[in-house]
Amino acid sequence: MIDGRSRWIIAGALAFGLGATIRSLVAPTPALAQPTRRVGLLRVTSSMHVARAAHTATTLPVGDVLIFGGFTGIESRTAQAELFDSRAEKFTPIAQPRDPRHSHAATRLLDGRVLITGGSSARGNVLSSAEAWDPVTGSFQPAGALAVPRYKHAAETLPGGRVLVLGGSDARDDLGRYASTEIFDPESNAFFSSALMSEARYKLQDAVAMLPGGQVLVAGGGEVVEVYDVVSGSFREVEGNLGDGRLFMTATALTGGSVLLAGGYGYHSNLTAQAWLYRPAGAP
């Protein structure tokens, strides 16, 4: 959702490579019956200035959207960033970031800045650098450096404004997965090491969800689901098991502290339609 009118912006796609892989793994699905009633309207809006995929899109406090990085071809990454004006429905190129990146993380800070961490700038080159876009100055500024190069990781803003950076991998991909986490302090623009997760995990960008009370549920990229406690700064495992790595699965917070975990693929590239429901201790 990009503003109070419940509109959504869908930006970019990749029409090669991954699509062919998915078609080879998933059996054809029979045509679904057409709905008798239509809800909402999808229409074309203005185009981005750069065709891209595997980028990030971050909603800003005023309702605009920061589009950052991504692929522009099989072996090409972009350092171009642009801003979508949700009222004028127009994309505008903005100041040049320091590095081209894909599979990075973009996290909105409480002061309105957007923190960009890690990512890959070229095949075999994973970044440890971080930068932040300031909507007041319209520029990117250095924001410290991660303890290790990471991509395909996750990042979540914690109560109080710090950012928890989780897992990911180095250039070796599955052989270089991390169990480590880091905390970014926006006041000092610095990262420091935090607790280890129960297992190394990557490809979990959309498999992290905030829980009531400031806890963070971490799923995907591994078989175990765990919860980060912001007070103790430690992880605790959730009862139950996903049964496989569940790479690129999703975690969506529901009312009452529950979280829906859905899909993903396993260590042997087996896609699943399975979903799981996390309920906090003591919930009915």
C-alpha cells in the first residue's frame, strides 16, 4: 500500500532465467474459474526509467516509493535509483548511489532515511558496504560497513530505531550461508555483531515478521523457526519444524500475534504449496 487510498505499485520483472526454472519444477495448473465479481482495477501507470528486477521498493512516510538497484540483464546490475510520486504517478531519477546492487536489503529508518545493506555488485562480488538515502537532502551517504559481505539476507527495523540484519551468504551462495546477525545503530551509523541464529540461513528476505512486543520471527532459509527477543538480544527456537530449507518463503504477520508462513523451495529445489501458521505461546 503506498498511500491512504490503498493503492499498490508493482514495479519491474525478470523475463528470463528464473521463469524457466520455475516452469520446469511446477506442473501445469488447470485454468481457474473466472470470478463472477471483480474487485478493484489494475491499470498501467508511468514507466520506470530503468528496466529492472530483483530490486527493492521502500515506502516512504509521505507515501512515495524509493526504487533501488536490481538486475538490468543476466550479468548486469544497476546503481540507478528512482522515486515514485504516488500523487503524480511519476518516476524521477534521484542521486546516484555508491554501488550497483541486487539481493540487498532496504530498510526504512525511524528518522525517514532508507538504509541499504550488502547485496551483490557483480557475479562473485558480494558487498559489505552500506549506505543511506536521506529524503531531506535527496542524497546517498555512507552508513558504515557490515562485519562480513552479505546478500540474500534480511533486515528489520526494531523498536527504538535500530536495525537487525540477519543471515544471508557470501559469494559461495549456499556454501557460504551465515548464522550471524548484526545490529545497525542509526545514531552512530555503525554496525556491531549480535547473537547467532540456531542455523545458517539465506534467501529469507521476505520470511521475517515483527511480533507484538518488538520480537522478530525468523523463518525460511532453514528448517527451524526462531524468535529474536529485542530485550535479551537472543534467539529462541519455536516448537515444530518446516522439514526443509524453505528458501524464499514468506512470513506475514496476522492479528493476535500469529504469522502465516507460506511456500518456498527446499535444498533440492523442490517447490511446495505447504503453509504453516505460527501462534505465540498461550494463544488459543
